[in-house]
Amino acid sequence: MTILVTGATGKTGRHVVRQLLAAGEEVRVLIRDPESAANAENADALSGVDVVRGDLSEPESLYAALDGVSSVFLFPVLDAIPAFAETAKRAGVRKAVLFTGAWAAGHTARDRASWVYPRYRAAEAALAENGPERWTVLRPAPFATNALWWAPGARADGVVRLPHPDAVCPVVHEADLAAAAVAALLDDGHHGKRYTVTGPAPVSQAEQVAAIARASGRPLRAERIDPEVWRAGAERFLRPGIVADLLNEWSQTEADPATALPVTSCVEDLTGRPARTFAHWAADHAADFS
Ligand SMILES: NC(=O)c1ccc[n+]([C@@H]2O[C@H](COP(=O)([O-])OP(=O)(O)OC[C@H]3O[C@@H](n4cnc5c(N)ncnc54)[C@H](OP(=O)(O)O)[C@@H]3O)[C@@H](O)[C@H]2O)c1
């Protein structure tokens, strides 16, 4: 049976595709615009798979993509999850693995008051209540790949401008999130579970900058900037609610690291391998900063 991967051209989804193929699975990918996606950057995500056009926000575009599919890796286009869940169930899909975010676990009052918390929870509930018979939710910690936001500045003048350089978080490597998803897709023992997926240790943003400098060989330094300056720049590419959540999280975990997201053993529990460190991520992405 076929496994459908949505978000396959994304940073996490491309690892899901490669890992499923390596496990010998038949993979189909849902792509909004296959012609423009067919470029060198997406070659690893699109080779050896069945490519089908479709948009998660348009349920009627999903019938062909879901035909003959047993399981789905579900990318969090949050507003689209309720309709997708029903469409997938009607199409005979047996299992869906959705990722949302660690704040959905409501570990702190800050997380429960966040802009994304009710949105993540509503998407998770829609899948559990109206979707395929079997489901698993992965709640990843903030991604190590968020450090790619720093690459243009790092390359321009070697300075990474941060509102809260000492904010800490056990950021997760995208390949580990993908590996956890693949485990949940291939093993039926994870039905009905919600896993918080973190990296192996809390790491501050300034420590991340230092790790990238070591891995890339490029001298880099973190410089503290006014949070409002960061907000104005970030709101050009992130929703204001997310920007507010991030600033709140960073200011509080910088002031009190004990309020940071706790480390979990989910990566190792699901995959049998320890979670990758941020140093590992920096080595994998050194070329992005060179
Ligand atoms: N950054 C974090 O720290 C963090 C933490 C927890 C959760 N998250 C969640 O993770 C997501 C980002 O994940 P990522 O970095 O792996 O992805 P990404 O690199 O941003 O890629 C997004 C992928 O989703 C696809 N996509 C977007 N809208 C779609 C739609 N309507 N229908 C079908 N496909 C669609 C894109 O396809 P196209 O090729 O068509 O554009 C692309 O493959 C965010 O949405 C956020 O909710 C992020």
C-alpha cells in the first residue's frame, strides 16, 4: 500500500520521503505545483516517488492523491486539518501521522496562553475525532532549522542579531522529527499517542551561533538587539501571533531557563537512536552558512 507524504518539499517532509524509501515503502507525494517544484533543490524529495498535484486547503483536490493510500504523513496546514481528516477517512485511509508543535502539550501557562495553542489543539482534535481510524500526533520542539533564519546575516557580516541570545530550548533536528514520524507510520503501536519530540539537551541561541561558527569555519558572533526591531523584521515573514509567542518564550526562558521545554526521550523511544545534538545539525548545515 502507498504512503502519502504531504509537505514533501519542506525541510522535514523531504527526510520523511527519503527514510520511507530507504525502508522499502511505496511513497506518493502531494505537491501544490509539481512543475515549479521540479528543480534541483527538490530532487531528493521527488525522485523515486509518485508525484500528485493537490492542495491540503482544497479537499476536492485530494481525491486522486488519496486513492489507494493506507497512511498519510500530514503537514500542519492547521485550518485544513478538519476537512482533510474527513476526506481521508472517507477515502479509506487507515492511519495519519500529524505534527503540530510542543506548545500544544501545554507544559507551562505560557504555552497554554500562546497564540498557537488553541490552533494546534483544534487540529489535533479534528484528526482524532473525525479522521482515519488510527492516528499519532508528534509535537516537535522548535526546529533547529530555525537557525537558517540567521544565514543571510551570518554570510553578510558574521553577526547574528538576536533579541534574546541566552534563550534556551532543546531544539530538534528535522531528520529526527522525520524518523519519529516514519516510526509512527510503520509501527501500529503508536495509535492514539501524542509525543513531544525534542532534541537531547537545552541549548541557548548564543551557543547555537558558536556551534555554527565551529562547524562552518566562519567567524560568527551573536549581538543583542531590541526585541521590537526583531519583531518588525520577523512580521514580514511570520504571522504576528507566532512572532509574539516566540518573543514571549525567548524572554522568559532567558530570564528563567527552568521554564524551558523539558527534554523528552521520544526520539530514542520511537527510533531506537538518540536524538541528534545541535552540533550535529550545525555540521549537517555548515554549507548553508559558508
Ligand atoms: N519552525 C518551528 O520551530 C516549528 C515548530 C513546531 C511546528 N512547526 C510547524 O512546522 C511547519 C514548518 O515545517 P517545515 O519547516 O518542515 O516545512 P517547510 O520547510 O516550511 O515546508 C512547507 C511544506 O509544506 C507544503 N505546503 C504548505 N502549504 C501547503 C498546502 N496548503 N497544501 C499542500 N502542501 C503545502 C509546502 O509545499 P510547496 O512546495 O507547495 O510550498 C512545503 O513542502 C510550520 O507550519 C509550523 O506549523 C514549526
